[in-house]
Amino acid sequence: MKFFVLCHGLLQLSQLLVSGYLKSSISTIERRYGLSSQTSGLLASFNEVGNTLLIVFVSYFGSRVHRPRLIGCGAILVSLAGFLMALPHFITGPYEYDQSVASVFSNTTDLCQPEVPGSQGNLSQGSCTPRAAQENHEVLLVMFLAQALLGIGGVPIQPFGISYIDDFASERNSPLYLGILFSVTVIGPGVAFLLGSAMLRFYVDMDKVSRDKVQLSPRDPRWVGAWWLGFLVAATLVALAALPYFFFPREMPKEVGLFGNGPAPAAAPPWQLLGDAAGVALVSQQEEPPLPNGEIPVDFPLVLLRNLRHPVYLLVVLAQVNLSAMVAGLATFMGKFLERQFSLTASLANMIIGAVNIPGAMVGIVVGGAIMKRFQMSLRQCSAMCVLGMFLCLLLAFPLLFLGCPTQKVAGITYTQSSELGHQAWGCNLQCNCPEKAYNPICGSDAIEYISPCSAGCRAVNINVDNNSVLVKLHQVQLHLGGRAGGFGQTRELRHRLLFLPFVVLSCLAGILASTSHTPSFMLILRSIQPEDKSFAVGIQFMLLRVLAWMPGPVLYGSAIDTTCILWEKKCARKAACRYYDNNLFRQRYLGLQFFFEVGAFLCFVAVYGILRRQEREARNPAETKGDPEKEKLAGNSIQSPESKV
């Protein structure tokens, strides 16, 4: 059994690397294949489709199949999904980007050629042939197929592993094993973001182009990291972790605990401190006897209606839907937000998320469970704790709406001609016939950013081979390749850093406070409904979370982000990836959605507190409910008194 727990912990970690790695590289994939945020959000949530369709059937047949082998088969599908996610890199050509500034290894100076109409300079054509248009559809088809397989393959891994452990582990050791597994579940996404941070430091075509020919650095806005490499690493780990499952028996001898096989201790088990999924397994295994083979409960509609009409259950689930939708959007696009708002590299943004934000959420979950255990809270006190945690979270989240850098001044896009400059900084490019696809941002000492040297009217380039730098000149304005060199670039970066630190601190603290409501809210569900309905009610809860939060959440966030784009890349006469966002709108709509969901969760918890407080008052004064059918019915729905200990 201990070896099975070890194998299952490694498998769950590897599975989370595959599913979480996509979120860490989503902005890079957008840039590489010209995807909008709405499309990438749909891609990120697509694995929930297969998972949602099959989870009910898998849970029902859990005790009727060879669980270890089915876990192994699911893991093989997850591994296949990981390899499929990396496949587009190998079936498409090399990454093409604007090279209109000459290489430091050549003396080409064709930045502006007015004598050649429509001069393209060194711009990589990426011509829109029928094959090129079909290639983009193939990439999307492969990725969506991979996400569907990832969802299907992940269905049996967690529930079968939990039930297998709970069936054959000793009663004393089972909570410990489940606590270990779900600590891995919490840590896994953080490891995925750290893996993304490491992989995106390498150039995307490291296997196709020699390093000395790559003219980009990770700080260049055109840089695309090796997004595919992490999928290969994670998929290989899943395949290796799947092998032992084909050798485990269908049934294992019941484990004898280290101190006998007596009843479990009265103290709260570790799963209460680490998450709800282990609690689901214990509830479903211990408190509801399995149905006979093939039997379907005849009172299914009545049970469903009874639970959905329970005010505490419904409100707590709605609160969790709000929080889950917020987490789904933040996990998918937080890296992109940090890149755009604070001019971070994709690698650094992922490192911050994996090393700060996700561990902070884990701390909040553990602290919430520990407080419950220490003070033996009643249901009303649990709801009060949720209200307090969300209120403090709102106080810390509100200033985030104002912490961010404004949109940079981009000539001809966010900044028009003005007498402040003394000359028309982009008027002299009229004879250059700059290509529309040109995208090689440079920054001038006049505090203006230009889409490319051609758009700034640059005609000459001075190459300093000694320090590997390129300097182009236009009248009295100096422009530095990459948009981050020179005095103006350094001043802007300093301003970014001054705002970035308080943003990270406040967002981490807000995440900790919001996470403290995780365990109390789950216990509100378990302790406020009929004992025989617990397993069913928890299943409905997770179904609603998937359908109402995890599936639409990333798409909603991605659509909101797309509305803030002010310059789109064009590929084959269609909008591709966004090149410039209105940073103020981006911040307000992205974090505004987060604040909206937090307010929704807060109001739901306030309503739960009000209901439980009224029930507690009525329980102390039963004469108030006597003779009132509605109050008697409401009081009867509460299986435990609001003041009873959890």
C-alpha cells in the first residue's frame, strides 16, 4: 500500500504537470501561432469537457472494474495528450519574425528603401499560401484533440486511486495517505509553472536553428520560448509513472496499521487541512453503501430537487462557483497579465506564479483547516470565517485595480503627432513603404515607441560588434533595438519594478485570505445536508463547478482581454495574436472580473451566515417556528444545529 501511495503521488504530480504546463505557456503559444485570448481560453478549458462527460460513469463503476489497470490506461491517455500538445512544433515550419533591423553579424542597412515600392526589408514573409492557412487549422485541431484526451484520461486517476487506498489501507493510515496525495495535488500546479519558467528560457526552434543565428533575447517582445519542451518532459514522466499500475492486483490484502487496525483517532484527519477531494472519497466510501450492480436510484429527481432547494447548500455552491471561475481565469492568464503590465519575461512571470502565488493559496487552505481544528467551529462560525476571509480579501484586492503601468506611447497607435515633439517623428516614414506586418519595436530617447525602425523613418544603422548592440538614428532621436535600452527604457523599467513588488505582495495576501474559506465552505456542505445525500450532493457540487466555472471561466477572461487590444497581428486576412493592449483597460477588466467574482462569493457567504444565524436563534426558541410551515421546513432541512461543532 505504501508503494501504491508513492506511485499515485508521482502520477498525480506528473498529470498536473501536463495540465498545468499549458497555462504557464499560454501567452507563448498565442504569440507563436497567432491565437486570440478567447481561443486560448477555450483551449485551456476544453479538457473539462471530456472530464465532465465521463466522471459520473467512472464514479459509478468504481468498485466493478480493475481500478489500478484503468488508472494506468488513463495515465497512458494523459501521456499521449502531452505528446500531442507538443506535436504542432514538429509539423509546422520554423518560427518567423520581423528581422527588419540588420543582424549584428552583417552590414545590411535596408531599413527604408523609398526607391523600391512596398519594400519589405528583411521581413520574413510568411506568405499566406493555402498550405499556410491549413497549417493553422491543423495546429488548433491537434491541440483541442489533445485537451479532450487529457480530460478523458484524467477521469479515473484521482477517484479510483482514492477509493483503492481507502478500501485496502488501515483506518488509521488512510487519512494520512490521502493527506499526502492531496498535498501533492496542491503543490503540482506550482511545479508546472516553475517548469514553464525553465523551458521558456530556451528558444522555440532550438532544434531547428543554431544558437548563433538567433537574434532575439528573452526580453525581446518577439521572443518565443520552447513551449513544446515542457510537454515532452511532463508526458514522459506520466508514461513512466503509469507502468507500475499494470502490475498491481485488483484487490489488495487489507493493510494493518502501524498501531493496530482500530478506529481512527477523533482528531480531524489531514484531508480536512489539505482539500475537499479526499473528503469526498471518505464520504462516498464510508457513509453511503454502494448500489447493487445495475441499479439506478428511483428517487433521483427528488434527491436532486431536495439538495438544490436547500438554501445553505445552494448558496455555498454558488460561492464556490464564483471563486472557481476567478481561479480558472487567473491561473490561465495571470502570466500574460504580468508580462504586459510590468514588462516581465514569460519565464520570470511563471516563476513568480509558481513560487509565490500558488504556495500562498496552499498556505491559506492549510491555515483555514488548522483554525477549524483548533477552535472546533460550529457551522455558523464556519460561515463567519468565510465572510471574514472574503471581506479582508476584497480590501486587499481593490488596490490592485490601480497598481500597473500605463499604456506606452506608440507612434501612430496610442500617440498622435503633437507640437511637443518639435518634429513629426513618424512623418518622415511616408516614403519608406513600410510593410503592414513589420513588428520590431524600438524605443526612442524622446519617450516614444515605434513599431519598427522603418515606421520611425530610419535609413541607417550603426553596428557595434564589440557589445553586440544595434543603434539606429533618425534626425536627433536615438532609438535602441528592443524597446528597453537607453535612459527612457531604464526609467520605465524602474517604474515597473516599484509597482510590481506591492502588486505581488497584495495579490499573494489576497489569495491566502480567499483560500482560508476553502475548507470551511466544504464542511458547510457536508454538515448541512441529509447524511444519505452527502455523496450525491458533493458530486453535484463538482459538476456545477466544472460546468459553471472551470469551463466558461477562461473563455470569459480571454474574451474580456481581447476587447482591450488596440493593434492586432494579421495572418491570412484574419486577426491573430494581439501586439499592443490598452494596459489600463486590460488591468481594469481583468482584475475587475476577479473583484466581481470575489464580491459574488462574499455576498453568498453573508447570506449563508444570515440563514444559519436565524436557524440558531429559532433552535433556541422553538416556539417561534411552531405553527409556521415554512420555518418548520427550513429548520428541518438543517441536519445539525448551526451551533453544533464540525
